[in-house]
Amino acid sequence: MNNNLKSSINQAIDVIKNSNKLCICSHVEPDGDNIGSTLALGMALMKMNKDVRLLRVDDIPQKYLFLPNIEFIKEHDIDEGIDTFIALDCSDMDRLGIGKKVALKANNVINIDHHISNTNFGHINIVSPKSAATGELIYKLINKIGVNIDKDIATCLYTAISTDTGSFMYSNTTYATHLIAAELLQIGIDMEDININLYQSKSIEKTKLFIDCLNSLELFMDNMIGVISVTQHMLKKNDAKLEDTEGLVSFVRDINSVEVAVLLKEMEYNEIKASLRSKKKIDVSKICTKFNGGGHKKAAGCTIYATIAEAKKLILNEIKNEINIALR
């Protein structure tokens, strides 16, 4: 851990210890890292007898409802009186949804994240792109505070780290990641139960959506680029939700010839969310920043205000340019 990160963590601990009323905020379209980190830190602060609210700003995907005390993350009517607002796994304030209003009124904002595109919007910023997941940073923070990590907290931290590393498959997984996972296992978490809930519990609706979506697969540049689309019609036809698209883009990336995979999701008319994944050579966060998005080198996203056909053309042009540069 570098000195700047240590200093930021120490500052955050001082602020937390001197705060009476705190709010930990999830983000729009919450993932496992966000949900797991929010619950873990929330339970740790409750052990310190802090008045802490875990603010839900979007629906929690079904696959995370098994987590202990998931009901703690809920809608709250919070207008005034927040000493400290904590944003987790959130690269910018707009990702906070309705939580942004709460953050702007708080006396202190602590921003804890691992996205390279983070805008450092907090009064205190614990931002570490080298960390595999925000869950790693929360593990370090809780340990530094001195709160005992029990089985419930460990379960949430393991979920956070496992989901953001592709079950420890992605290249962001480090020696430190495995050490933390080992510590969490030693505490006594039920890894089998966690893995079944996260990776072996696809609904029929999600499975049918996968089939429909994969039928839209298009390949470009000698099969180096794979593009799939999800329309509102597909969702309605299969009685599926947007959360059911999770895992689709990774499936396409896993095709042996594909270097960059793209999932285009029709959020509403002329609003397309693009999710990009790369295998080795291409920095997809660089591509997504051109559309005011961001993320990580091998996993990023952006929103394009156009039709699916227009969005596909725009994103393909940028991907092709990056691949041509990489092949020089």
C-alpha cells in the first residue's frame, strides 16, 4: 500500500470515528462489488455503534439477495444531517443516482473506488486502480479501524472480490487478492453456497434471453470483434430484466478469436448502454471515455444516445481504430 493510500485511509478513519450519522450509498445498476462492499462496511460501522444508513438507489439484482442483512440496503428519506457520506465503487457522482443529492449536502464525502476513471469527487479519496475490487479496499479499511471481520462481513467481502475478478479469473487478480480471499475463507465463509448463488443460479428467463441475444451475434475484423444486442422487445418477450444481461458480454469475449466484445443494451428509445470487454491487447476504458464513459482497461462501459444501429457503428469505428494501432 503506497503512502498516499495509507494517508487517505487514516484520514477516512478519523472522519468516520468523529461522525455520528453516516450514509453509505450504492450506485445505479449495482454489481457484486458495490453491494458486497456496502454491506460489509455498513455492518462494520454498526459494530462501532454508528448511526449508518445504507442507501439503495436502484434495484438489487436477484443473485445478491442471499447476502446476509441485504435488507439493510433500502430506500431512505435523507435530506439533512448527514455527517459523512461514503460512496463505494463509484467512478463519478452521477453514478450515485438519487444519492448525489445526499452527497452534496453532507459535511464530508469519502470516495472509495478502484476505477482508473474515478473523478476524485470526495473530500477524501481512497482510489486504487491497482486493487482488483473495491472490496479489497474495504477489507483493508475495516482491518485498520480494528473492527472484527465476522462471517457475515467476510461473506460480503468475498462476494465483492469474487464478482469483480470473474471468480479470480481476470488479470486484475493479484497475489494480494488471493491472500485476502484466503483470510476470508479462514474466517469460515460458505464458499460453495456463495458460488452457487453467484454463478450457478441462472433463471429460465435469463437463459432464454441469453439464447435470443447470442442469436444477434455479429463478428468483425476476422472475428476479432464480437457484438451482441439486447432490445426492449427481447426483454419483454422473455419476461427478463436488464440485470439478466449480466455475463453476456463476457461469454462473447470468451470466443477464442475475439479480442473485444461489445454488448449494446437498449435502455429506452435512442439510449444505448454499451458494455465492453477485452482479452489482452486493447484498453476498452480508453474507447469508452470518448463517449463520456469509463471503467477498467479490460472492462468498461458508456452510454450512447442513438439507435442501436448508430451506436454500433460509432463504437465499432473506435474499436477498429484501436485494434489497427495495436496490430502495427
